[in-house]
Amino acid sequence: MLAPQNAPKKEDFSLKEIKPKITGKAANASGPSTTFDLVEQMQYLYVKFEKVRGLPPACHPYIEVNIGNYKATTQHLENNNQVFAFKRDKLQSNKVDILVKDKAAVVGDGTIGKFDFAVNEAQMRILPNSPFASQWVRLKDEKELKGAELLLAYWMGAQADGAFNEPYYADTASVVSGYGVSETHPKMYDFYYKLWYLRVNVIQAEDLVFIDMNNGKPREIFVKASVGRWVLRTKASQTKTDNPMWNEDLMFVVAEKFEDDLIVSVEEKADSMGGSFTLGSCKIPLGNIAKRNNAAAATAVKYNLEMMEKLEGKVKFASKIQMRVSLDGGYHVLDEPAHSISDYRPSAKALWKPKIGVLELGIISASTLKPVQPKNRVDAYCVAKYGPKWVKTRTVVDSRDPKWNEQYNWDVYDACTVITVAVFDNNHLESWDKAGRAMDLPIGKVKIRLSTLEAGKIYKNSFPLMVLQPSGLDKKGEIQLVVRFSVDSMLNTLWTYTQPLMPKMHYLQPLSVDQMSILLQQAADAIALKLSKSEPPIRREVVDYVLDVKARSWSLRRARVNFERIVKVLDVFFWLIKKFDQARSWTNLWISIPVLVAFTILVVWPRTLIYTLIVALVYCVFAGIRSYPNRPKQIPHINIELSHLHTALPDVLDEELDPFPTRRTDVETLRRRYDRLRSIGLNIQTLLGDIATQGERVQSLLSWRDPRATSMFVISCVIAVFILSVVRFDAIVFLAGGYVLLPPIFRTRFPVYPQNLLRRMPAKTDIFV
């Protein structure tokens, strides 16, 4: 049957091989390449302006550069070393006109001097040669100025040129100016932050002075600690005296260099509305806190609590609080979901293990990008994160097929890690876009697990860029990447697979699930704060998207996917149960007879169990060798069918994308979601109740809640002890197993005595409402 002509075209979400014009080859070298061999070489004409001399004192000079259809303008020339980059294959003229202008001019266009040169006069800089020296050139006078000179340099270079990261790109300057130009520059953010876990172990307070007599009611005393905008509190102390005790840990994430103080206060609950009285507080600079790299307890210190004594009207230190405060460097500060961690190193550098290799990433280009903002153009840039090192490419302005051709590398300390590459539409290029109003919207992202890459092999692929929206999955385009993972020593790499995944502190003093949930949010906040202070900044919405901050939010679609994953994992057990039932039913003699014979042999000659295990291991060896030629040749990518991205209903996707707490106000939608969640909760409640009932029935066997059943169980135990003392154990196993495997005509179809007794035992379902 022919499809209708107006049928919507099905999106292609597959991974494609590409053939970029690169010089890189598969290698096992331990160090990264310095020739940018994983990207296509792009030639640029670089023009650097430093200063001008010989102008009147009242002049405010700036420079305008014209090359054919290109026109670019510098800022005031007091800002030295302003560099322009012109893409050579887009130049439509061989002549470069440089105009020095006066910004304060009232008459005319303000031109006060000129200089020009031919593009083919620019020499090619070949790395690692030093940069070309700048030279003074005389300006052609426009206003009878004598001796005016401009200090500049111009040359041809590629992406490996040191000036590549800082210039004003001509294609950008033609669309953007002023405030937005700095937003287009590429940047590497390496160790802009170093995260630590701050542990505040609150032990007890001493000699507290209460504000009132509390009318004889029990006091609720708790400790509140804050770092920056994060505030945590302990539970109320069970010690109802003026020396309350807690012995509770409060955990924070802090980033070097430490800019905040730890503020601890002891408070008393004042009313049922959550109000409290401060009984005393202290401030501890984070820079004065000791760092520890092992599980040894920090030294307990008594800190004076500052309080105001009303009678004397001055500060008095009467109370103290005893705490153990430490910066725990033995942990790895988790900032990503557990399934896509990019680094496992602890905070303390002294505990780092040697690196095992180098990851090289070439960000080639993107294609057929769709606008995600009302401005109807795409200003795309990429952000890549691996470990604490972030990189941001330059912004290619007004292009749906941007070409970056930028190459970056990272040291690798564990192969079982993931690198994330995301594409964003820059919405901070216009001078009127103020911080806090515009947001850089995501176009899609790619995650690559290093353990799935063959050492030294170059992977050249085009990845689909997808964004999940309430209307469904929307393909925004594709990104072309080149990846190479080189290892220093294959033996050292394999050795890491035998070591604990996380640093030792995670096993010696493990953190609770609740603590980890809060610490993940704190880590994202700390990273966003640090990167937002760089220039150009990486903003909060970018950090949240790269770190998958919303990965822990409720999603009915993900819950269904996880259920199906469990079912597929258990398929082999269901298959074994099915075959066992077939063997018991004797519907297929080719299964029942071999199973009965194998069981008999294992019981009579138990040593054959070892030989069976050996045969199973040999089978695994040959199965692995046989499947090696059919191993995956491509990088694993998102499975659309497994993710249920095409079958999820719009209401389900809208709920998944709704932030927490919800922003929806229509009652009907909220009621529908609530009823759906109640139905899911009912099924979970029923399952948990059935599991609890079976466990309570086992406990009831000796509880004498049912005297007759417990008597029968005790007597059965006496009989079992006698039988086990007299009859050989293998004979008992043979008789029991043989009875189970007998044809159905020789077995009863009704439940046996142990099952009947257990099902009649009482549970706690009849004593709670």
C-alpha cells in the first residue's frame, strides 16, 4: 500500500558514519596530538591591533576593518591586543582596508587615517614557530595629521594558533557588537572550581541560656548551619536540658577558593508555625577548617556561642557548642547522575591515582539545526564536560550549519566514565540582553561512555540532536564529532577494572541516600556559581542541562522503561522456570527425562557439580570468542524504542517536563495526574503489602499467635530433626527432588503440607487500619 503524499516524514534518529577531511590516524600514543588532527583545518587571516600614536590628545580612536563584504570594528584602542579573524574561504576581496576613526568626531564619518594591505601579503604562521612581531605602520592622513602610526600585525593561521581563542570573528562582528562580542569567544574552564564535602558533626551544646521559662513544656532545641544560600538543621535533641546532645552530621558542598563562612546557630522552637529563637551562634571561616583525607575522626572543638544579654546590653560568650568540622578530601564530590559520571577522583589531589590515557574530542560541525527561539536564527555553540574540565566553543552566528572544527583533550583516570557534549542557542548576543532575562536554550546533547571505545581507534560519527518537549521528541539537527581514546598502558587500564569504583571513604563512611540527593543539588549550585563568574560565563541553565539536574524528577515514562528493563533482565530466570515447569509436567519427554537423569547424577555424585561449573565457564569462554567479530562497531546511542519517546502521551511528557514544585494551576490537569499517581501507588502498595504479609507469616510460626499452628510447626521440627539424624542428606534431597520431578499422575496437584500451614498463619494485616 502506498503511503499518502501528505504523510509526515519520519525523523531519522540513527547514528551515521562521516568522512571529514582530517589527518588523524588510529594511535596508541600516550600523549595528545598537538596538530589538531581530529578536525578539518580552517585558514584564518588574523589582524592584531595594539596601539596608535601621533594623534591629538582629545581623540578617541577606534578602528574599522573592511574586506569585501566583511566589516568589523574595534573598541577604544586603549584596550590593547584586539585581534580580528577572517575566514579565508569567505573573503571576497584581496584588499584589506583599515580605517582609524575618531569616536568623538561630529562632522563626517570620523576617519582620521588609513592603511591597507593585500591578503596574499600575509605570511603563514607554522607552529610551533613564535608569533610574528607587530610593526609600526604610517597612516595615510585624512586631516593633515603628520606622523600618526598604528602598531599592528597580520598573518595566516589555523585553529592551533594561539590567537584563535580571543579574536573578534568577522562573521560574528557583522551581526553582533559591543556587549555580545565577548559571548562568542571559545573558552576552556579547567579547574575553575574544586569541590569539597564539608562535614559538620554536631555533638552537643553546653550551658545554654534560655530566653523564657517555656511554662514547663519540653523544649525542642536544634542546630541550624548555613553556607551561602544552603541551610541545614538537625533533629530536635532528645536531651531536654541546657546541655542538649545531637551527634548528627550536616553535609555541605563548598568550592575553592572558599568565599563563604560556616554559620552555626543553636535555636529553640517557638511555636507550631516553625518560628524559633536563636540561643547563640558562631561563624567559622571555611579557610580555617582542617582538611582530612582518611576516615579518622576530626578533632572535637568547643566554639563560643555569641549571644546578646538583655540586661547588660552587650555581647556575652556564655554558652558553647562542641563540633567536629572538617573538609573531607577522601570523597569524590558527585555532581552528575550515577549512570553518567565523568570522574571518580577524590577531592584531595594527594589521593589521585596515575592517569591511564587521554581522551581527544574534535567538534567538527552541526547540520540542519532548527531555531529554538523566536528570533528565527541559530547562534550555536557547544559545551563539553569531562571531569572538572569544561570547554565552550565559539558561537557561530546566524548559521543552521555551523562549523567549529575545534579540538580538545582530557586526561583520563578511569575508562568507565562518560563525556557529555551539548549544543545551545546563544541568546546573549544583543547588547540589550541583560543577565537574568535571556536564557541559552538547549538544542540537544550527546553522551559517550569511554569504556565502549576501542583504544586508539578514531570514531567519526554524526549524532542526532534531540529535545524532549510536551508535544513529543523533536529532532533539532545533527552534530558531527570525532573521538579518540588513547591509553598509556593496557595493563594499567585493565587493572582499574579490579579496583573499587569510588574512593575508599565512600565505603568506610558511606553517605545516606537523602544526603546524596541534597549534595547533588549543592554541587550543581556551586559549579554554576563558579562558572557564571568566568568570562565568557557558562550560565546556570547550561550547567543544569549538562549535569542532568532534572534526571531525578518523577517520570511515568522512565518508570515504565525501568520496569521493562527489569523484565528483560529477569527473562532468563523466567525461561528457566518455564523449562522447569515443562520438565515437571512431562509434556515434552526430551526435556523431562534429561532433567531427571541430570538431577539423579548430581545427587549421587556431587562432584559432578564442579565439572558442570567448569563446562559452563568453558562455554562462556567460547561464546565470548565467537561473539567478538560481531561486537558493536559504533558508539552506543539513545535507543528511541527502549525510551518510549514515540509512544508516550503528551500529558505524560508534559508532567515529566513540569518543574518541581509544579507550575500548573488548572485543576483538571492536576486532578488527572493525581489520580494516575494514586493508581500507580495502589499497585506498589499492594505489592509491598503482599511481601510484608509473607514475611510476617514466617515470623508467626514461633510467635504463638496461633497456638495450634505453632504447636504443629514445633512438632514438625522435632520430626525433621529425627529424620535428618537418621537418613542421609543426599537421600532426602533425592527423594524430595525426585518427587517434584515425577510425572503428574504420581504427584498430588494440591498444595503440600508446608504451604498449607504457612498460608494459614496470621499476619499483621488484621491489626492495623
